[in-house]
Amino acid sequence: MALALASIGMLGCQAAAPAPEPGGDVARAVTNAVSASIRQSWQSARRNIAESAELMAEADYGVQPVDSVRTFGQLLTHLAGANYDSCSAARDEASPHAEAAFEETVTSRDEIIKVLAESLAYCDAAYEAATDVALAETVGGDEPRAAVLLGNIGHLNEHYGNLVTYFRIKGIVPPSSRQQ
């Protein structure tokens, strides 16, 4: 992540340079390669989580390996709330939902899929609006927008790893393995 943030910082310096004239040095133009890469990582994590929600049967949304961890459904509602928390910060606006808003109140598979899909769509806007220059801007006072968005991707991937365990316990091939 430090390398990504350093790259973004350098791109911010390049962005201050005037745009090249037609036929000029295009290599110095900001290409948004970093933001495109972050969007690609977002799409992968997003797909795995959304497909996980659809793949698990409603009867198995209450599965949990041990009593001290969240159920499959609770993991998804946790992610829905966390998506709003992270992506509102990246969008530099107040979150429309608290992080814990859905975990105890949304319990059916259809409701969970709905709130999760809405949270993913909310985040889509933050990732689509990202440019290399915007990623270097601080939000929430002191954190680069890139760190917030990368943190959200990391969080999704962390909990996707939990979901994979739940799938394996049930004898189901998880979404990322199905894509190969």
C-alpha cells in the first residue's frame, strides 16, 4: 500500500504540470493507471461478495463454524454497513447508514442480498469517480482517499476468506474458484 500511495503522490506532482499540447509529450500526461488498478481490484472483490450472497441457500445463511463468529448472513450485513462507512468517507460525505445498521435487523436472505447490493452500488460511485489525482486527496481530515478505498477492498477480501470457509464446510465451491 505504501508503494501505491507513493505512486499516487508522484502522480499528483505530474498533475500540476500543464497538459501536453497536441502532438506533445503524452508520456507526461496523467493516465489514471493507479485508479484503474484500484477499480479493477474493487470489481473483483465486489463480484466475489455479490456472488457469495446469491450462491448460498437461504437455509444456510445461519451457518457459522463456531458460536463465537458471525453467521454467513451476519457477515454479509456487516459488509453492507462497512461499505457505507468506508465509501461515504471516500466520497467525503456523511454515511447514510451506520456500520452496524443491518447486522441485527436484516435477517432474511432476500433482505440481506438487497441491502448488500445497495451498499455495493453506493461504493461503485466512489470507485468510478476516483482519478489518480483524487486518490491523493485527503478525506476525513488526514487520510488519502486511496487508503480508504484500498482499506474497503481489503476488508471485503478479508471477509470473503471467511465466506469461503463457510462454503467449504457446506461442500460448496466458492465463487472465486468457480471463475477459474
